[in-house]
Amino acid sequence: PHRFDSISLAPPDAILGLTEAFNSDPRADKMNLSVGVYKDAAGVTPILRCVKAAEQKLLDGETTKGYLSIDGLPDYRGAVREMVFGDQVPADRVAIVQAPGGTGALSVAADFLASQCSAGPGKPMRVFLPTPTWANHNAIMQDAGLAVDSYSYLGSDRRTLDFDALISDLKTKPSTGDAVLLHACCHNPTGVDPTPDQWQEIASVLSQRGLLPFVDFAYQGFGDGLEQDAAGLRTILENVDEAIVCSSYSKNFGLYSERVGAVGLVAASAQATAASLSQLKRCVRSNYSNPPRHGAAIVATILADSELTAMWKDELEEMRLRITSLRELFVAGMAKQPGAPDFKFLLDQKGMFSFSGLSPMQVDELKAKYGIYIVGSGRINVAGMNEDRMDWLCDAVADVAC
Ligand code: PMP
């Protein structure tokens, strides 16, 4: 018998599947608000000017395509250390490992936790995910062999944080040694982030209960600004000795297809850091051996050059402010629609995503009637909107939602 004959089809990825449907939709005026990439006013995911300039430099100066070391480019790792940790943690207590994107970083970190930590003899370590969270978190953690559980996050209004439920869950559900996954900023899919006071309380509970912060930092610079977006993480690191931070440079450098990310591990001593680094490298070695050079070299080149760094900060700020202005335009546009729901809550949410509150039926109707593609949960990518077509979008949303 053929061993592959009995394999059943895996379900298609909900979000990437929508993009396929979008691409084959013949309507010229269609609009994709589903997939999580930034788009400029022309509807293009642009290559940043600082990236083009860095690539030119690399092309001129590159002398080898030899392998990188298992943990990646030293200059890149130094740049990540500075962006993510600043000077908050002594260098000998932070291990940085370059990884293929934020996804690769989460996967290496999950492999590390599954192999090095446990909830008792023969019991896998547990990781608690917010409800809801980026759908891939669950799959990555489970595939690594971790036990996955959840804590409350979004309120029943689907637009604000249910902070009491979150704290109550963190105080009662996990046990000492368990990990808690937190979105550092721009929570995907809701756009709902904790306030500084709430971060303080979360950090206290993590510290009191001996829980490991497992921080996903995929949107630094898309919320309130580069440093501001690290504020929650800073608060956490003031309160705990150990943490894992998985960062991604897909969004803030527009390097989606180059796969640039990193695992940053904070341990309590230099010795524990060195041992943890060696185990992280073992996870990389058996998985993909060593990371790709190009994207990380771009980031390192930009951040080693003050002019390119200034250019990057301007371009990042341009993306951030454009998302904010699209939020404002949409809210103002919907306010003019008689009988339309109030979308003001979108102004309090951060980053590219928001839960719009649109029902699955309304989402279906927008797709069928107008070619507007939104994820079934109602999550919209604000960056997929367009200034020039805002009235058209608001008319369409009003048509299905009023
Ligand atoms: N974490 C979150 C919360 C994300 O939204 C994403 C990207 N959609 C990632 C991680 C992964 O990023 P990357 O594309 O760099 O793998």
C-alpha cells in the first residue's frame, strides 16, 4: 500500500487562503483588508528607501556567500540587542540568536522551552496564550511539544481589554514555571494593548507567581513609536530576571520576504545565559543549521550608519502615521453614515489591526457585493485601506452594517 494515500488534506490557512481568493477576484475595484502587510497610498507594499540604499552598499561590498554562524550575524545581533533591550539588561545576561522571521524566532524559542523546561517529570512546559491571539501561536507551540492553555484578553464587547479577567486568570490559571505569551505592542488580531499601569500590574503578577514572560514583539514602531512601543517590555524586565523576546523586522523594515527576526533570551546569570545560548543554537542547528544572511545584513547595515538610521526612522514614522490617519479617516467617514455603528474605538487601538465588530455575515456580504476582503473574525488590516477610496469603503460598510 502507498503510505501517503491515506493522508487527508490540511485545512487551508484562513488568512492566506483569503489572499488567494482576492488575487483571483476579477473586480478592478476590490480591496484587501485581510493580510497583515503594510500598503502605501498606491496599494503597494513598498521597499523602504533605506533598504534599497543598504542593499546597494551590500551588493558593492559583499565578498562571500559563506555560511553565517549558527546564531547569525554579530552586527545584527548587536543591533537587535539595542533595539529590544536598550541598556536595561547587562550584556552578559542577554543571548541573541538571529532567526528566520518572527515565526522562526517563536519556533526556535518554543523548541528551546520544550526541550529545556518542563512542568514536572514527563510533563511538557505549559504556555498560556491570550484569547484571541495570532492563530499561528497555537500551532507553533503545539508542534514544538509545549502544552498550550489560554488566558482572557479581549472583553465581550470585542473592542476593549478585559483587564480584570486577564489578571484574575494570570493569578489563578498558570503555575510557577509556566510561560505567558504577551504581545509587546499592537496586539494581533485586536489592536488592543494594555496601558502603562496595566503593564505594571501584569509584570507584578508575573514576578510574584514566577511566570516566564514569553514576549512576541512583531510591530515595534507601528504603535506609538519605537521606544514607546517597548515600554511594556521595559516594565516587565524591571520586575523579572528571566524572559524570552521574539522580535520580527518584517513590518518595521518592510522585509517580509527576507525573513528577519531574533530570539532574545534574558537569564539571571552570565552562566545561565551562556548555557541557554548553547541550547538555542542546538535548536537552530538541528532545524535549519544557520540563518539567511541578506535581510539581517540589511538591518545591520542600516543601523550601523547614522544617515540610513535616520532615513529608516523617518520611513517607519511615515508608515505609523499613515495608519493612524487611515483610522481617523475611516472613523470620520463612518460617523457621517446615518445609522452606522460607532467606530470611535478604532482610535484607541494600535498598529495595523483592529477587530471591526463586523459579523461573519457582514464580512461575507462585503466580499460578495463589493470585493472587500476581511478575515471572518472581523479583523481588518487598516493599512489596506486607501485615502482616495475611503468614501467608497464607508458607503460599502454602511450598506452591510446599517
Ligand atoms: N507574531 C505576530 C503577532 C505576527 O502578527 C506576526 C506576523 N503576522 C509574526 C509574529 C511573524 O512575523 P514574521 O513574518 O516575521 O515571521
